[in-house]
Amino acid sequence: MSIFSDLNKCQNFRGISNLVELPTAENLLCVFELPCSYIKAVFQVTAKTAFLFILPQYNVSMPTADGETVQYHYGPKDLVTVLFYIFIAIILHAVVQEYILDKISKRLHLSKVKHSKFNESGQLVVFHLSSVIWCFYVVVTEGYLTNPRSLWEDYPHVYLPFQVKFFYLCQLAYWLHALPELYFQKVRKEEIPRQLQYICLYLVHIAGAYLLNLSRLGLVLLLLQYSTEFLFHTARLCHFADENNEKLFNAWAAVFGVTRLFILTLAVLAIGFGLARMENQAFDPEKGNFNTLLCRMLALPLSSGVTRGYHENGVVKAENGTSTRTKKLKSP
């Protein structure tokens, strides 16, 4: 409804001067209808653009036994949504840093090196905890844990539920936001290569699972990996509070070995055996099918390689950074 049609409906509208003299309810209603109609018109124009940034795109109605369900696939517009959530991640990063980590680190009186690692682990504890809860909910509700064959059956998994696609977009946004945070957090030059390594490994793993339509397998592997990382960074934070506390590191070392074994076994089972025995052995990007021997050989190390790259193999440099000697990993 246009503004001019709203004016025509206001038959008793006589101008502002009459309104001042006799502010009847009917005249007041006409005055308030004008800005409301304008806001409505502007909102209708900008709503589609706003949804492009906020909500996942490429939705398709799929018929089911109970009716219809909405599924999603990926496309170039996903980059716009990821860009929006990169800014959201930067804002949340700053909130956690200012209102939680900075207040705790002031009480601990940490050195510059430990302060940098404390901030890194603090941010990752919050992220891994929220991701584990979210990922576990998605995996359980979609039935991927109760039916492991669903990880490779009916491949390619081109169409995704809303919560699966939104999870992947948010994961990509978080790890992409970690790149400019290296500058914002003024990370030491000696720490940048190590952090770049595990950031890029996560990006390659998540983007690979998303683009190669291995989203189900990627979710389960991320759940296992994030659980281990949460325990590691929690142990790291406890160590900064009490340097003699190494119990959580011992627990993490045991869990890390078991988790890595599960990740390798699951990746080989799904990619090396499950996909290899399927009939649709073809390379068809238009249909989202990448089930060929070459793609499987690339996907197998891609799916299991995220477990390496973060940890420093049991040795760290001396805290002052002046010595090239290494010492036993008592502190992260």
C-alpha cells in the first residue's frame, strides 16, 4: 500500500494547523499512518537483502511421507552469509576478551608470552564448548550416531537440513575471523606460523566436507576433534592458574590418543570402504558427486589431518624466546 493511497483514506485530514486546533483521534491516526506506511515500504525493499546476510540461501522444498520439508544446498551466496557472521564472530571475540579473559588475566599476573597463550586458550575454550554442544545436538537429532551407515549411504548428500548448513556456515565464519584476529590481538611473530597452521587445517577440513558433500562425516569428526581440543585448552587454562596442576594434561593425553584412533578408523570406514563400495563411482560436480578414487585419496588425509597441526609434539621453546633449546612439555 503506497503513501498516496493512505492519504486518500484520510478524508478528514486537514493539515497540521487544523490538527493543532482540534486534535481528534481520526486526525491523529492519519498522521501516524504516514510514517508507518513509509517504514513498511522501506522494510519490504530491504528485507530480501537482509535475509541474504542473515539466513542460509538456496532452500528447496522436498516431498516427504508427512508432507514437505525444506532442505538447503550450497552456492556463491553463502559467501555473503559467511561474511556477515565473520563480523558477528569478531564482536563476540571482543566481548569475551574484554569482559571475561582480561579480568581473569589481571588477577593471574601473567608474563607476555603466557598472557598471549592464555587469551588464545580462553577464546578456544568458549568456542569449542559451544561447538561441541551444538554439534552434538545436530548429530543426535539428525540420527547420525544411531545409524553410522548414514555417513556414506545415499551419497552425495547435496541437500542439507537448516541446522546442518547453518552450523557449517558459522564454523567457516569463525575460523576465517581468526585470521584478522591475529592482527587485532597483536600475536607475537613467533606464534603466528603455528596458529596459521591449525586455522588453515580447520578451514580446509570444514570447507572440504561442505563442498564435497561429506557434511555428515565432517560433523562427527568435528565433534570428536572439538571435544579433545576443549579438554586440552581447559587443561592449559588450569595450568596458568596453578603450574603444578598437570592432571588434566594427563587426561587429555589419554583422550587424544583414543580420539585420534576413532577419527582415523571412522574416516577409513566411511571413505575407504563405504564410498568405495557404492555404485555411483563418477565425477559429476553438477550433481555434487565426487566419488572417485582420486577424490577419495584426497579426502581421506583431509578428513583425518585436522587432528595434527595444533599441538607442538611435546616440546616448546623457552618462555623468553631467546634460547633455541627445548624443554619437556610441562607448560603449554
